[in-house]
Amino acid sequence: MTFDISQIQIPTDPGIYLMKDSDAKIIYIGKAKNLKNRVKSYFLKNQNYKTQKLVENIANIEFVLTDNESEAFLLESNMIKKHRPRFNIELKDQQRYTYLRITDEKFPRLLVARRTRDGKFLGKGKTFGPFTQGSSKLLTIGTLRKAFQIRICKTLPKKVCLEYHLGNCEGPCEFKDAQERYPKHVAALEDVLKGKNQMKVFTKKLESEMHQAADLQQFERAKDIRDTLIRLGSLQTKQKMEYVENSDEEYFGIGIKEHVATVMNFRMIHGVIRDSDKFFFDLVGDNSFSNFLYQYYSTHRIPRFILVSELPENHKLLETLLSEQSGFEVKILVPNQGKRKNIIRLIMKNIQLIHSTGADPGLVELRDILGLPAIPNVIECFDISNHGEDFAVGSMARFVGGIPDKSEYRKFKIKTVSGRDDFAMIGEIIKRRYYRLLEENSELPDLIVIDGGKGQLSAAMRSLVSLGLTLPCISLAKENEEVFIPKDKTSIVIPKNKSSLKILQYIRDETHRFGVAYNRTIRKNQIK
């Protein structure tokens, strides 16, 4: 039943709207200059089917008002990071960015904030970020602690430690005057973590205090402030070097096919292409090129020039926000001639190639995440269905282009293994399947998926090696949806909203269903 929009009062102010499902879970967050006009537009006819799908899931809508569109832009981005709604653009890999945390202890510490897989922060206190991996703030967390006299001890000692004697901490554990000054140090640190412009304000304030202390002949105090300014100067130098060395210009092209946007980028450093990525997102609600760019630069270094195939909506506002965030003027341009135009043309040629292959974006994403040599158009998945020692069968599902090819599903009676040895059974059915394909000179899959963990994967790999095959093979463990690849100790955790994970889950579940049905049939026949 579609949500009745007439039952709620919608403000005409700028702000954000939070769409919730029947479980009160936020499924989409958007922004608007006029909330009433924007929200009502979702319930008009002729929406694309993905927006219709969103509307079908809406059970309630909440609003947060802001003073202007710029504030709405910022609030929307932060709320998406916090709640990760499934219909919004989700570009962030948890491993690619970091938050810092100021604890809520009596004398707070500065730590790297850790997160669970579902995005929740561990530990109490205030969090700041995100900061890209390798950013100056993360690299210099030690410098920040020293500059603001923040303690590093896990448990407050009774007497001052080496950090006090090195001048890195004033010793709130022992000295009352240090205890009185400590909250001011923490407040100043918070101001700096909130934004780069605050660093300049704080530095000027310290310089004034240093001169005042010198005039009052408080030379020890003036020296301490001078040392802090030197440390902050070092921090600012590193920040400047980081942007000069790593952020010249970046190029983006966007193409749209069947309500899915494909974005490709080239990162240029000193005129040389150093890196490239591809992204896909559904055209739902306010998901747009502009939103994509703002989300992207919440976890990547911001360059001075962003060259695009087409100007994003609100590009002037976006320029202002990115300029404030980076501390220098940022320009978003569509190149008209020369080398820049040729690079954009090359990106668009790549996007057209992706579209012309007809590949499911999830398959392209799967190729990139797993580092496969080609798009896995043909995937075969294997599972063992056990019901006691006497009833064990193998099953295989085959997907072509991300869609089940049920005529090619296969079932296996276990012939060489007794007892409940899943590893050996996987080894047997893998060997039988691909020995037969080799004998018949039939098409081999682009990817093999094993339902299970490292043990099942190892057994499958041994069978493939014995046949002289080097086919890409992975396993998908159901408990945490972890992906294991050969010769890699750590697993890959694909975000739950990614199309690539949904394809793996779909073929795994199909294989399991097919195997259970076959197992049930065998048991019924045995009983008869």
C-alpha cells in the first residue's frame, strides 16, 4: 500500500527528508530547497521503476529544517554516512577512511575511532571525520596529542610519567593547575578537528597569548606556547605538501543506461594518469552526479580542478563546499579543447564500451572487487547438501549475465566419499564437473563460487590444480557473508548494498535450494 502523502504536513523550508519503512528504518535521505515541492514529486506518476520501488517501501517521512540549501547539502551527506540508507549512493569503503574519537573520560584522550561492520562506532565520546587513509590528520595524530597536551596513558597514573618530562603532557594526573587547563586543551583540539579554518584561528590565538606572556615576563609559559606553535606549523606544512604533491586535477565522465549511472574517473598527478575507478549507482530520488561527487570527496583528497563530461547540478554550491573543505579554491569545469578534452573523450569511450558489452553493473563491480581478468559473465556455484551420513548430494547452479540458466543446473550423487566430509565432497564434484567439460571441450566458467569457507575453497582448488586448470575460484561463507580467495589469509567483506554481493548471494541461495530439493527427493524415494 502506497504511503498517503496527504496525511502529513510538509514544510516549505530548505532541509532534509528521511524516508522510513514499516520497521522505522531509514531507507532514503534527500535534501531540498523547498521540502514540500520535492517530497510531493515522488508521488507523481511516470517515475522510473527504481523510484517507484522506493515509494512502495515508504511508511513514514521525517524532516529536519536548515537555514539554507548549503546547510542541507552538508547535513544530507553526514546523515547518509551515519545511517547508510539502502536507496542512497553508497561509495565509501569502510577501510578507506577513518574517524578520530575524543573519549568521554574525566581527562579525555584522542584515539582512532573503530567501527563495526554495520557502521556503528565502538567506544563513547565525540567522533570527528571521516579522514582519508593516509591523510595528514591521521598520520599526525601523535603531533595533535603533543600540540594540545593530550594524555596517552590508558589508565591515569598517580604520578607523572615520561610524557610529562618530555613536555608532551602537563600531568593532570598529579598537578591541580594542569587539571584546570586540560578542558581548554580538549576544546581547542575539537575546534581544529572540526575544520581546517579553525587551525588558523587557533594559531593566531596562541600567538597572541605567547606575546602577552612574554610582555608579562612569563617566559616559561611563552616558551611552552612557542613549542606548540612549532608543532602546529609542522602539521600545517605536512597538510600543504599533501595537497601539492597528490592533488593536481581529476577527471570524471558519466553515462546513464536503464536508470543506472556509470561514473568513471582518472586521477592525474603532474599530467600523468595515476589511477582510475568505476562506480555505479541507481537513479533513485535525488541520487545525482552532484551527490556522487560530494560523497566521493568526503573520502578522497580534493584537487584544485575537477574536470567533468557534464556540469553537475548546483555545481557552484558544490565548488563552494569543496573549497571550504580543502582550504583552497576548487573549480569544476567542462573542458572544451586540448588535452583535457581528449581525456574526457577517452573516459566516455570507456563508459560506452561498458554499456555496449551489456554487462550487469554488478558483474563489472564483481570483476573490480575480486580483481578478475574479465567480467564474470558465466558463474558456476557449488554446494553440498547433507542429511545424515546416508544422504549427501552435490548441486551446481549456473548464472549467465547475472541471470539463472536453469537448464544448465547440475546435481551430483556423491560416489567416492563416505561419512560427513564436506571438503572431500566438494573436491569430488568439482573434479567430476570440470573433467567432463574438458573431455567435451565445453565452455568453462569465468568464475567458480563455493558455498563455504577456506576449507571448502582449498578442496576445490586442489581438484582444479589436479586437472591443470587455473580458473578464478572463490568461496562465500554465509555467517558473515565473507568472500575468500585462494592464497589470501584475509577475507573480503563486500558492503551489503552492493550489487556484486547480491549476485553472489543469489547464486549461492539458488545452488542451496536446488541441492536441498534433490536431497529431499532422494530421501523420499529411499523411504518408498
